[in-house]
Amino acid sequence: MSVASEIPGFWAVVPAGGAGTRLWPLSRRRSPKFLHDLTGSGRTLLQATWDRLTPLAGERVVVVTGRDHAPEVARQLPGLDAAYLLAEPSPRDSMPAIAWAAAVVAARDPDAVIGSFAADHVITGVDGFHAAVGEAVALARAGHLVTLGITPTYAATGFGYIREGMPLGIAGAPSGRAVVEFVEKPDAGRAASYLAAGGFRWNAGMFVVRATVLLELVEQWHPAIAEGVRAVAGAPERLDEVWPTLTKIAIDHAVAEPAAALGRVAVVPATFGWDDIGDFDSLAGLVAGAAAESTGMSVIGEA
């Protein structure tokens, strides 16, 4: 069990969306994978996400989900403040969702640091995750947009990659490095070359940043999104009017990639296990690993 301490001024943002169609019929549009216990832990993926974030954020957790899923999210997370359950009228991808949460948090605490972590990921080695988030918060307070980079275990073509640069030397973040660039999902040959070269991380879409800094970055490249989410945060009754006007775009493309080109992005290399349970092969590996762990056996195989 982790002995992590709560981080003052840190807010956890949990985007809980997507249908997980590659796991159909386990995951469906009205019953997506984050609402299910897919690993046999006794907790759904959403509840497991809550369990590893609340030691760091306490009650400062914001969940952004679809209107269809909001009642079940509230049922599964009785500790979630109803004011911080944000229900999207329609999917607009991760940037509007995270920016909306950032605007809500910034209105409450202008100095807040937010960390965005998807509701449908499986993380092992939670102490390592908590340590990485702690470093990321230190980097975020220095003005960076920070991503947690996963150490590649094979030449994956289904993930984007982060190319890391020099150490940043910021107090409280000894492993923090500059991000040189984000690389789109590569073909098999390029993925193999990245693995052989070293210095590349999988981009798992986990970001830590000051809420106001994120809104400034969004305003720089997508001013209509920034204006829209600020309007909704100040006047929630305008949600149905404003939401359909927001550009549908992921945070990676909206701000992380252009900000990296300007030297605004940092990475903390992950020392924890991570899986997005993208398909049945991934799920089978996780279940086999959990079974082996419970019997004291080891499983060796491709991630």
C-alpha cells in the first residue's frame, strides 16, 4: 500500500470517456470499459483511478464524463463532490474536456496544479506513480507542461512517442527532462529504431500543469476553446449553447506538440507499470499477470 502524502494545491482531473470499441462487447458506448472491473481486482477501472489519485489530491478530484455515464460515475464514486462531476453534452475529445476542468479549478484556486489521468488505464507500482506525479508537480510549478513518459518495452506502433532531451535540474524533480518533440505513431521500422536508440518514451496522455498555464496555452493556439470553457465555468447554464462550438481535438495535438517545439514541455520518466487495455490481447496479459502474482508465479512475455 502506498504511503503517499497529499500534495497541497494539486487537483486530479479524470477524463472518463470513450467507448473502448476494441473490447466490444465488454465495452460499449453506453457501458464503456472504465465502468467495469476488467482485471478482477474488485474495483472498476474508474474506482482504481480514484484510489490512486485521492492519496495525492484528497477531495480535489474533477471527473469529466458524458451525460449518459454521469449517474453511474456518481454511484461508483460516492466521495466525488457533485460540483466536480462535469457532464459533457457530446464528445469533443480530450482538449475541451481537460480545459473545462482547468477553468473550473482555476476559478476556485488560481495557483492550482492539475494532473490529467484517464479513467481507463491500469497502473501497477503505485508508489512509483505517486513519486512521478510529485516530480511532475514540481516541474509544473516552474511553468512547464509535464507529461509522464512510459518506458517502451517493445516496438509498439499503436502509441505516440516522446523524444526526451537534457535534464532540467529543477529542485524536487531530479529525473525531469526537456521534451524535444512528440512523434506520431510510427511504422514498425521506426518504432524499432526508437527502441534501439533509447531516449524515447511512450506518450500515455498523462499531463500535469498549472491550470492557468494550460488555459494560456489553449488560448494561444485555440482561443475559441479557451473562451468557451471559461464562459461555461462562469455560467454553467450556457453549457449546451457553447459546447457544440468547441473544436474537437486531443490535448496532445492542441497544445503539447506545439508547446514542445517552444521548449515548454517536460517529461518525467515513469518507473511504474502502465497499460491502456486497448484490446483483448492486452487484457489477457493483465489477467494472466494478476493470476500469476496471486500464485507467486512469474509470467514472461511481450507487453
